[in-house]
Amino acid sequence: MAAAALTREGGEDAFRRLFRFYRQRDASDLRGVVDFSAPGGQVFRSQLSISSVSDQDACRAGLQPVSQWKAYGLSGYPGFIFIPNPFLPGCQRHWVKQCLKLYPEKPNVCNLDLHMAPEKTTDLWGQSKEQLRRKGSSKWEPRSLLEKLRWVTLGYHYNWDTKKYSANHHTPFPSDLAFLSEQVAAACGFRGFQAQAGILNYYHFDSSLGIHVDESELDHSRPLLSFSFGQSSIFLLGGLKREEAPTAMFMHSGDIMVMSGFSRLLYHAVPRVLPNPEGTALPSCLNQAHSSDLPVGSVIEHSSDEDWQVCAKYLQSSRINMTIRQVLAEGQKFPEESGTNGKSQAPSEDSYHENSKAKRHKPNRVS
């Protein structure tokens, strides 16, 4: 296969070669990409801790009972767990709406803060919804502010200069997202997980995420959780060195990835966003509205038809990814800092992503 042949060439490291291969718009040979909807080869079933999450708590987070989830591992990647869409019908909509309407709001931090006055980045949803709702198919139409969104940080905000988190730059972590993360972590054997920092990435069909390792958290014993919504993508999971060729896999709407143990500090990247495999504007799992009888204490909120029309139009050409991590171990504190006020010194707007115009890109080491 073309992808396999690339890993044997000299010159660039093996990860970069495969990244460039899958980044190509005309890369039609995707036979080597692992598809967890039809697992085989190096894929095996992974056991979950069913008793750690009650059916009621799973439902409150918008998830099916853990006993109904399917979970997989990959040979050669201990600690890596892939859970194909375990969400209840319609519940993905809540998280999409939160990522577009609520989570970009202040005091959270986003890429638009770098070059716009604070009053201009207030209520991105309100400034964008009518433009999005009327949006046609022409690529020449001006983009709304929501379409210019590339990343949002939650909880402990990453310092782009020092590549560290700081006690001095922290805002409250969303309680609904913390609850979802706690249930998923517990199901994977990590009871007591604390969602302390989140990074939301917003991708379009010309977006990618460069090769990096998530190592800035002070506690690497806790997992990294990744949730995907909207269009699909190719995810590359490598080794401890970039010379090790990565494994490519599809991520579809609703899929969850957990990187823990040995896999917690592996190189990874997203070279390409793809239309969902059903060939429809949105995957069918997003066309379902959620049940009208949500359980008591549910963190899931009903989305109005008006709000969902805006979200659906956005997702026709986009993918949203939420990565959640625990920064500090129980009782751990940040080391004393000197010469910094702890504020986030952010990078250029697109430094998270490689876009179609960028030939080279040095990514920040954060998902």
C-alpha cells in the first residue's frame, strides 16, 4: 500500500511522511485506516468497568448504559481505548450547542481574543447565528465569527509561551462537561478523575492538527479524554519518537478516545477532516432529537429547533473536538513561578491548526 511504502523511505521522520500522505486532498488510498465500526486486524475488544457508572448517571450525562458500550484497544498501544459513539439518541446535540454557544463565552479564552477587542468577542453566537442560518454553498461568502473560531480553552488555561498551566490563570470548568468526563473516565477504570482543563478545537475541511505530545499536565497518571462531533477525521497515533510510524484511524461523530498509561504520552496528530461516511450533510446520529423525558439531574438541555438549525449548518463543513485532562494529582500544587504573571500569552490564530495554505507548521504540544 502507498501509505505502508512511505514508512520505509528515508529523509523525513516516519510520522511526518504519513501525516503528509493523509493530508493530501487526493489521498484516495485509505485502506490502511483503522475503522472501529468494522474492527479487525490489530483491534481487540477492551473491557470496561461497568459497575463504576450507574445507568442513571450515564443517562444524566447523555450516555447509554456502560453495559451497552463497545470499547476497543489497539495492539502495541496499551492504555489506548476507543469507544464508538456511546451517546443516547440526540444527546450529541447538547455538546455541539455548548461548544458553539456557551463555552466560547468569557471568561473562557479563544483564538479570536488575540486580535479583537474584548467587546468584539462577546456573544459570538449572537453575532453569527443569522449569517450562519442564511449561509449558502459558495466558498466566497464571508465567514461568520463562529467559523473563524479555532480553539477555546476551559479551566486551567494553557500558557503558550511557557507551555505550562498556571494557578494564576484559571476560570471555572463547566459543570456539565466535568460530569460527562467523570463518567467516561470511571467507565475506563479511572474513578476520581477531575476535569481541570479543556481544549476545544474547531476544524473545517481544510484544517489539520500538527504532530505533538500532550505533556504539559503535571499528572500523567490520569487519562486524556477526546470527544468528537460533526464531520469525520483521520487520527494518527504514533510512538514515543517521531521515527515510529503511526497507526491511522477514523474518528466519527460521537466517538470517544481515551489515552492513558503508555499511550498517554505518545505522538499524535489529525492530518485531515473528511465528510462523514454516510455521504449526507450530517451523520444520521446528529439528525435525531433527544427524548423529551430527560432524567432528574440530567446535565443535558433541550436544544431549540432554532438553535439546532444554526449548529447543523455549522457542522455541514466542520468538526468539533473536546479534549479534557486532569492537570494536577490529588493534593498536588503548581511549582512556584518566577518572572511570569501566569497569563496566557497566546500564539497566532492558526497555530493550533495547519491549514491548506501552510506548507510547514510547528504545532503547540497540546491537542
